[in-house]
Amino acid sequence: MRAITLIESFLQSRAAKNCRPKTISWYGMILYPFARDFPELPARPEMIEAYLAPRGPEPETKHAYY
């Protein structure tokens, strides 16, 4: 499945739930680089974990990204 398709769907769902435009923009800023690096969703969680690893050791940081 294409990552960009899921991201666009997610952002539309946030707009439908009346999230603030700034919040939706922030989600996009975080998620679009993931879609660039993984146009197709990875089949294994290890690939996503490796992508998240350099983004900070704190679980809260990783949670903020995804």
C-alpha cells in the first residue's frame, strides 16, 4: 500500500474532526518525509523501527513523530 495514500486519508480525517489547520500541517510535516523514504509501506516493523531510531531515544519523541 502506498504511504502517501494513507497519509492523505489521515490528514483528511483530521480535517473532518475539526483539527486546527496548524495541527494538520504539523502532521504533514512529520509524515511526508516518511512517505518519501518509504513510498510503499514496509512489510516488517523492523524497517519502521530503524527509521525511528535516530529521531531520539525518548518514547515521547517517537510517539510525536508517529
